[in-house]
Amino acid sequence: MRYRTRLALSLLSGLLEPLGFVGFGLFPLTWIVKVPVLLAVHDLPPRRAFLIALVYGAVGYFGGYYWLGQTFSVFGGFSAFTAWSGAFLVCACLGVSFGLMMALTQFFRSRGIAPVWSLAFVNPAIELLFPNLFPYNISASQYRFTAITQIVEITGLLGLTALIALVNGAVYELIESRYQRRPCLHRRWIIPLTSFVLVLGYGFTRLHQIEPQIATARQLSVALIQPNLSLQTQKNAFEAFREHHAMSWALNQTAPRPELIVWPESAITLPIRRDLTEVPKAMRQPVPLLAGAVTRTYDSRPFNSLLAITPEGQINSRYDKRSLLAFGEMIPFEKQFPWLRQWLPHTGNMLPGHSLDHLHAAGATFLPTICYEDIQPARLREIWQHSGPAHAIVNVTNDAWFGDTHEPRTHLALATFRAIETRRALIRSTTTGISALVDPAGRITAQTGQHTRETLTGSIPLITDGSTTFYLRHGEWFGWLCVALTVFGAFCPKKNVV
């Protein structure tokens, strides 16, 4: 095969990757996206396979993370050329993970293990271990294919990644056998097909079991305030508060009133000291309120907080964000290198929280997350294990930093899997969209538009039986199993082709 043909095939996989991912929504493509690049490297040694697959990785990541260019330009103050060059450089570095995937696949092929098998443990292992500021799971592309996603309550997203890799390997076997004019090895497509059918059957069974639980649970009526404020307006603390308050007050004049109102991340930036036990009268609502706020210490150091406020104005519980966004809310290693602050003067200086407690409002307990903590399942497990099962999950987010791009849709898609992993409904309130209500099966039951001013009302089921899931008890056991298989396979002697 000619070199340029190999590059073209790798490029094709790179183009299909984002098309099959969340923003474009062509999720069936995910099940065949790796076939072109597998054909491109089928007879190459690992090192050359790595280089060819870098095209796949860089283009694939840039298609999904292109919004970094706008973020660097608009909010980082860089020139357009510098911003977009920086975005592509970041994506090229992240694309190394795809190069490693193909290199390991070819390495195992040289040891007699066909890609259909090696991909199924190499792909999840790399997703688990490869460092990434924003977690990337190709399986999140299936967030609307809810019959196939229910396995996540056992294996986490990495189990679904393995199934997708297995199916990609099976399709590749069917095509490669024709290309090489050899008999197709039936086990290489029968086992993946059987696995797909079994997972699909499990999903239908679990959905049938979950429906009665949702139907009989206490329904909590909630209202999510999405003011669609620009970042410039958000900097005006009084103006931002007034907009949230006005939208909520209009809602409270209707009948019936919601039982709970949720304001997004940093909705309140008016001064709130951390030792206060109640808010001023002007901040109170006639119904319980969960509100994103910036709370401050005596020396004015800020925390990104989520407050539970009663109609009487009492702050009955508070959660402080634990996973601060690097270069947004804090500068990594600033204590060791104070001069970094001079280079990045506009970066936040927030303090990380330490609380692992639930929030309490409207007679329910909520597992709290702020911003991109809702795409970090380890954070939810940590709180769950410390404070026990909650009745629902709440997330407040401000995605205005990323503009009118695919990032909010990707963020929402990743967040829906927390509902499946916990079997709890998810309330997600955002400043500019997409706000949503997600049921315990991971289905989006209501959502707003993107960059729209809306109030989203609806009901969520409260699961109060104290149940938990296999994933919450055991975490990323499947991912670590894949890591172990990768390491073990590397030291196994060569064998006949399987």
C-alpha cells in the first residue's frame, strides 16, 4: 500500500471520529471509525503504525476540541493565529494516545493476537491512563442509544468502549479478509456480534426493570434558571444576581410553584462570607434554592461554591468545588513557581474545597458537583462512599467560556452517564446552556437550547431506597483489568494467530 494511501485512510478515521462523536451526532459511525486506520497500518511495525496513526489522532481530536481555539482567542487574549495554532498543538499532543493505540495493536498482532481482540483491552486501557484535561471517552457518543449504555452501571464507560472496539475489530476482519483474499475467521465476528447482542439484551432488561421504579418514586418538581449572560455581564455581580432573581420571581408568581429552584455556577458573586449562616432578604426565594455562588474567606480568598438556601434564608448546607479547572480557576504549581502569576494574570485564584457532604433541600439529599466535576466519575464515587447514597445528583455549570460550539453538547453527553452509574436522576443547571433533566436510565427528559434565555421546569424521581450499583462499589475495575491484560499480553510468548 502506498504511503499516501495510508495517510488518506488515517485521515478518514480522523474525520469520522468527531462526526460520530457528540457534537455532530452521527453515533453509528463510532462502530466503524477505526476500520480505515487499521487498514492503513495492517502490515506495519509498531513504530511506523504509531506515526501513521498520529494523523488520525490529531485530526480526530481537533474535530472534537476545535472550540479550544475560540477559548484561547476570546478569553486568553491571544491572536487568532496563536490561538488556533495552540489549539491544534494541544490536539496533536492528545492525538498521541491514538498513535499508541495503533502501535500496541500492531505489537500484539506481531505476537499472534488479532486487532479484534487487542483493541478491546488496549483502547479502554489508554482511555483510563492517558492524561487529558477534559476526559475523553468515545463511548459517550452513544448517550442517546440508551439500550446499549445500561452496561455502564457495571463496567463504567470503559466497558462500552471495549464493546465499540470489539465491533470495530470485527468489521475490520470482514474487510481485511477480502482484501487479503483469505477465509474470514468466523470467531472474529461471531464473538463481537454475540457480545453486542448480550449487552443490548441486558440494556432492554434493565430499562424494563427501572421504569416501575421511576414511576413509583416521589416526583420533585424543579425549575432551572438559564439567564444566558455573557461573561462581561457575569462580571457585574449586581446585574447577574438581578437577572437570576427576576427570572425566579416571575416563576414564583405562577401556579403551581416548583418545589426547588436551581441557579447555575457563580450565579451569586455578591460578597458572601463563609461564616454566614443566612443570606440577606434580597437573596431569598419563596421556595428552596440551590445556587452557585462565590464565597470568600476573611482575607477575600474565593471558593467556587454551591449553596442550599431555605425560603427563610438559612444556608443549611454548602459544597465547595474540589476539582478546580487548571489555567481557569487556578495555576498549577503556583506555590512552587510564584512567577507564573505574572505570565497568567487573568487566571483565577480560587481555593479547592474539601467537603464530601451532600446538599439538603426540599426534603431531599443531592450529590453536588460543579462544572466539569460531572464528567469525573471518581469525584461522585468519592462523595457517595463518604456520605452514602443520595436521592439525586445536582450539577451547576458555566460553559460560556467555550462560546456557541459543540463543547456544551459534549459536556452534557458525558454528564448523562453519571445518572446511569448511580441510578439517580441528574439536575443540570447552566448559565448559557445546555441545562437538562436526566432520568436514572441516562435519558434526557427535558433540556434547554444553547445560548438561549430560558426557564426549564420539570420533575425528577427521587430514589430513596439507599440502593447503589456495582460500579459505585468497585469503580474502574474493568479499566484496570484492561491495563493488566495489556501488560500481561506484552510479556506473553508469541503464539499462533487467534
